[in-house]
Amino acid sequence: MAMKWIAPEFGGPEVLTLVEAEVRPPGVGEVTIDVRAAGVNPADYKHLAAARGPDRPLPLSIGYEVAGVISALGPGTAIASGGGAAGDAVVAFRISGGYASQVTVPAKDVFAKPDALDFPAAANLLLAGTTAAETLHVTRAARDEVILVHGASGAVGISVLQQARLLGAKVIGTASERNFALLRHFGAEPVAYGPGLVERVRALAPAGVAAAIDTVGTGEALDATRDLLADLSRAVTIAGSERTQAAGIAAIGGTRPASAAFRDAARGRLLDLAAGGQLVVPVARTFPLDEAVAALEFVRGGHPGGKIALIP
């Protein structure tokens, strides 16, 4: 038996219940993983909200990404990165029900864990990393261009900074002053959000900003993007709203077919970058699996200072 968090009703993190659950053995094309760490993301508590659609049967499972050790493979099954055997350390994304001590998941979503990442970091690599990769793809970011990243100190923002640096792009990132050192560490020029943002960005980029990535969804981010960007087809948000839609700014998200296809295709490349030490995941804190509600509330409170992982 495994321990697993489920939501018997829609709501906030408080509706989650920890239960014992039987984990079925893997069939053809499946892998059973003993979870060593589960990534905690804002998408997890958003998944619990009824407003996201009625087509999700209760109880809901929660958790899109884990890192762990293979305990069993289905007959004739290999993982997505090739091979695989009991005892191998792996990463799985995008899955369902990762807030658990053991999961059986499709082998196509399981990859060898990079040795350069420990289990909490590996469990938090791919949701933020693939989202960041898609923002750079949609905005057509290129070498020597200046990109504005709203909310650059968050998980997606930090991955954008690293991937943009690999592209050779220059990044100006909005953040609070307490996070300026973090942005500089990852190669960005920090700028404080708040009144005067547009003028501060123009002072840092007198030749203009080529693209803008919004990870926060604030009115200030939208207004600054419209003021600074001549071509709004090179703007993207991961926090779409009626205002961003009316402005003609592209919105992306893991539930959109085009986004899902791109992110699935990006997983192997990002894992290779992590294996080579070119992509890291700052982890702020870990929680025991049985404190998942507290972990989600911590993330929902904003500014966790890095990624959060649950440890069975």
C-alpha cells in the first residue's frame, strides 16, 4: 500500500486528504516508481479549483512531477530515455497523482534522473523548465536580443534566465530588490517593479526590448509590455486574463494542446542540460509528504524563494 493525497471535493488545499491506496502493478508501457521527492507547484492547487472545469471526476489526484527509483517495469517496457531497470533513479513528468509514496505511470513520461540533481531538485525541473522553454519559443527569443521577464525571481523566471543565457539573449528581469543578487547570479539585469518601471527598463535598454515574458499576470506587467514592445506578437503570458487577451498577447498553459506537445518534446533536452550542469533548480525547502497541505499553503502565499518538494 502507498500513501497518497486526494481531493474528494473541489476547493483549496484544505480539501486534500491523505489515504492509503493500492498501487497497481505496471502493465505494458508502464513503470512503477518509489517516490523520493514530489515537486510542488502553483498548478497543483489551481488543479483543485472547480472553476477549471467540470470534466474532472472526483476524487482528484494531485502532483505533476516526481523523482524516485524504479521498483518495477511492465513487460517489454523501456523508459523514454531508453532502457531502465529496477533500482534506477528517474524523473517523471507530466503525470497524475505525484503526491504519493509510490506511483505507476506511463513509461513515455519517465526519464533517467540527471546525476547532477538531487531528488528534490530533479522533481522540480520539468514543469517550470518546459514552461520557460515554451515562453522563449513563442517569443522567438534570439542571440543578442534584450528580453524583459516579468517576475524573474520565480521558478519559471529563473529557468527562463538560464535558458535565455544559453541562447545568448540578454535579460532584464523584474523583481523585488531582495532578489536582485539572485537574478544577477543567473545572468540577468534586475529592475524593481513598481512606479517608474517603464522608464527604468528604457534606461537599461535604450535600443529597446525585443520580447517580453510575463510570469505574474499583473496589470503593471501588461501595461509595461504594451509600452515597451513594438511587436506584441513577441509577448507571452503564463497568467492569461481578459485584459491580456484583449491586448492580443499570447497565453500558454499546460492544458492547451499546443503547449502540452511542445513541453513533452522539450523534456529530454532540458534533462540533458541539467545533466551537464547548465540548468539548475534552486530548492528553498522540503516538507514531509504528510505535510502537503502546509507545503501548498506556503507556495500559495507567494515568494517561497525557490522550489518546494515533498519527501515521502
